[in-house]
Amino acid sequence: MLLNVLASTLDSATPLLFAAMGGIIAQQAGMLNIGIEGMMLAGAFGGVLVSYLTGSVPLALLGAMGTAMLVGLIFDFFVVTLRANLIVVGLAINILAVGATGYILPVAFNVQGAFAPPGLRGLGAVPMGWLAGVPVLGRLLEGHTVLVYLSWISVFVTALVLRHTVWGIRVRAVGEDPEAARASGIPVKSIQYGAILMCAAIAGLAGAQLSLGELTLFNKAMTGGRGFIALAAFFFGGFRPSGTAVACFVFGFFEALQYRVQQIGIPPQLIETLPYISVVLALASMQIVRAWRRRRATNAQ
Amino acid sequence: MRTLARILTTFATALLVDAVILIVSGRSPIAVYGLLWQQAFGSTSAFADTLLNATPLIFTGVATALAFQAGVFNVGVEGSMYMGAFAAAWVAFTLTTLPWWVLIPLAFLGSAVAGLLWALLPAVLKAYLQVDEVVTTLLLNYVAIDITAYLVTYPFLAPGAANSMSVPIASQAELPRLVASSQLNAGFLVAVAVAIVAAWLIRRSVLGFEIRSLGQNPWFARTMGIPLARTIVAAMCVSGLIGGLGGATQVLGVNYRFVQGFSPGYGFDGITVALMANNNPIGAIVGAVLIGALRNGGTTMQLFTNIPLDLVNVLQAIVILLVTVNVGFRIRSRGWRRKQEAKTAS
């Protein structure tokens, strides 16, 4: 049983990993992206749409990323160019995504409720080959889409990009101190645009995992708060890919647990609160530690 | 008055943008808006329903506006509403032997306390530990929704109920209807009263002054001797309190019980209302009625035509985006001016 839960954990963690990595990139550019949820939903929608129209999975993935990036562009326009409030725009983006996808489906495709055209090509599971025979690992690794593995790679890629590429360093400079960055010649607005677009693209992949992964359908309530859990994850992980990845797996575990735990009699709603409560606790303890350290430093003087 | 003009122009612009969307999808904006207007204001029952829809939004709008005035980004009013709603419901279905003139105020009191307490945690975290209130209040919303969902799915589930809901409240706790043809009830009057009290609070009371000073210039406020931490907590607590009252109104006036997930995002709509009204509590009434009109009209519109209610969501998102740009420009020019003044002063 535990093995099944662990296997589900890997699936559940995938959209969180993508979304959280995207969120980290945006955060490092100094922008807390509350709109990740909306970008994920847009990606889920785009992925299903392109798969339906073209029947091609690679194109569907591109479609997912593209649609999400469109939403990211709106976010960018209002936040970077028009200097509107970041948090509010993020919230508006989420509402917009739900509303737009909820509007386009019935109007353009005559669909009520979920969009699940028969024969929709999903991502499909990566064939295991000889690994299937291996006792624990085989069960753990079977039935995952390619995005699951890609999400693990994205953790390393994000860390790499942020620390060892010119672009990544510029992003961090912009996030650290935009004025200083501008003074040293970094095009702040372009970097901010780019960071959000990158975040959106990755969030789009998260959405694609949701709509083309285990289930192949689109429903405007599909993201189910995962964007906010991803937010929670990277707050929990101190805005670093490593800690965040751990948080994503933990939260993915909670999610996988939710579905099984009802059989044992533990209410799933309470399990659902765990990620959120743990973040609040983590944030509080981080600040307590910081305050304690500061007091120690001043006492020592 | 300027606020009113702002609200209306922003709304009008959003309607224009939405009109474009409608044209693109092959519908006549005039027909759709005409229908919306008719469904929202066209008859007594329609107008009453609009006010009914506006009632929770007045509460959440005022609650959010007060916190925003203190510079505290409380997006957790939804959570306070849920906790308040459950508290009111519990009082009203447990203490059933009390007469209505004790039970109803008691239920409201319970909801106010619950809403306040729910906002207290993020308030203290922000005031004394500088924990970002956006994240905490945002996430605690979902915790509140989940906890109350748990409560009515397990311990307080009404026996024999198909959905997760509590037992009905005592009949004497039901708020009286205002109009025969609608569910509009006395809760609307409570909402308007709360908005008026909030307007008085923010404009004439010491706390209101402290809140506004904190919001406009924290550094200067501190120099003036205003206790920042306590003001932050006070602002959040008032915000939570009002949110709680909003929840009570839904329970006592509309649902007559606690239903899991009863709020289709009233708290978040409250953010829209507060932004539209530039955090003015009286303006929030106008904003709430506008959004309430949209929701009422949109729901009926969805029933009779096949235009999905989501159009209203899109419209709302556009309104939020436009309003926040407006606000952004004002804040930027004020901040820039202040910086210039500071430069010349030094």
C-alpha cells in the first residue's frame, strides 16, 4: 500500500515541482507570482486544446507552454509596464484564467462542464522495459508520464540557471536591488518580462501534466489550488530549488495520502490543510530564528 | 464623489473591453448588456436579488478595505467569513431555546469573535515577526474552508443529509425577509449599517486615524508615536470581525444552516470591491451593488441564454486589472513626488 502511495506521490509532486520552480524564478526576479494557478490552468487548457486539434503530443506540450506564456504576458504587461500591484494582478489573472477557459469552452466548442473529447491523445506512460521486473523500483516508476521525470530535471536546471548562467545572475540581481541592477546596465524590465515568461512556461508544463497525464480532460477547476500549494512549497523551501523540491514531495505525499486515507477513517479535509499550516508554521519559525539571531548579535556587542 | 466617478469609469471601461470579447464571440454586446441590466435591475424582485447578492460583498469589501487602509494586505477575509459563518450557525442551532432577540445578536457576536480570532494569527505574525501577511492570510483561507468542511462532514453533519451541511438553525434565528419576491433579508440592512460604522471609524476615530497614518506612511506614523504593531493587529482584527459578520449574515439570512463551501469566493470579490472603491467603506456599498448586479444578472443570463456565467468572471478580472493600474499610477506619482521633496529638503 505504501508503495502505491509513494508512486502516486511522484505523480502528484510533478505539477507542484514545475509550478514551484517557475515560482522561484519569478521570485528571484523580485516578483511574487500569485498568478501561478492561473498560468497552470491556462497551460492545462492549451495542452488539451492543441492535442485535440493536432493529435500531436509534442505540439500539445508547446501549446501548453504557449498558452501559459500568453497569460504570463498579461501579467507582465500590467505589473512591469503599467506598474500595477503585483498581488492584485496575480489574483486577477487567476480569476481571468478560470473565467476565460470557462467561457471559451461552451462558446467555441459547445462543451458543458469538462472537456474530454474521445480519443484525446494524452502523454502516456513511459514504458518501463526491463525495469518493470525490479521489485520496489519497478512499482515505484511505472505508469509515469515523461513530464514526471522532466520535473525532476527541472529542479536541477533551475538551480543551474539561477546560479551559473549570465541570465540567472541578472535575474537575481534584479530581484535583489533593481536600482543597482539598472545602474550596472542590466535591462531590468526585459529581465522581469523574461523571468515571468519562463515561470509561465514551466507552469504551463505543470498544467499539461494535470490535463494530459493520468486523466486526459480539461475542467476549469482542475488546478484545485495547486498553484498556491506550489507557492507554499517555495516559501517553505526558502526560495531555493533544493528545499522547495523536498517540500513538493512532502506535499505531493499529503495529496496522495488524502485519497487513501479516507478508507482508514481520517478525514481528507484535515489532511488537505497540512501543506498550508506547515507553511505558516515554517514562515513563523524562520522569522523567530531570524529575530533570535539578531538579538544574539546585538547582545554580543 | 471622486471615488464614485472612479468606480463608474473603471466599470465602464471594463464593460467596453468585455463588449469586444462579446463581439468576437459573435454576440451583440447591446443585447447581452441589456439582458444583464434587466436581470439585475429590471423589476423589484430582480433589484432585490441584486441587493441580496451584494450583501456579503459589502461585508467582505468593507473588511478588506479597512485592512488595506492600514497598508495590510489582508486577503484572508474569505477565511474569516467561513469561521464566522460556522460560529453563527453553531450558536443558532445549539442554543435553540433562546428568544430571537437574544439568539440573533449572540450569533452575530459569535461570528464576530470567530472572524476576529481567525485574523489574529496572521496579524500577530505580521506585527511582531514581520511574516508576510499575503501568504499567511491567503493560505489560511483554504485552511478555514477545509476545517469547516471537515466539521460539517463529520461531527456536525446533519443526520440524513446528502451534502455536507449542518442541521438547520432555530427558526427564530432566521433573519426576516425584506421583500416577498426575493430572499433579500435584514442582513442587507446590517451590512449597510456596518459600512456606515466602518466609515465613521476610519474617518473620525482615533483608531481610524492610526490606521490611515500607518497605511500612508509607516515611518512617519511611528515618529508620531503611533504603536505600529498594535495598529496592524487592530486593523486585521476589525477586518476579520467584519468578515465574520458577513458569514453570519449568509447563515442566518440565506442558507439557514452551515453548508460546506457556501461561498463562491465572496472574500475574493471583496478585494475587487475594496479596490474599486479605493478602500472607502461607503464606496464599497456601491461597488458591492455593481458586482452583485453582475453576479445576479449573470446567473439569470446563464439560465436563459447559453452565455456562461464565466463572462462575469472575465469582466471582474478586467475590472480588477484596470482598477489596480489606476491605483498604481496614483501611488507611483505620490511616491515619486515625495522622493523629489525629500531630495530637495536634504
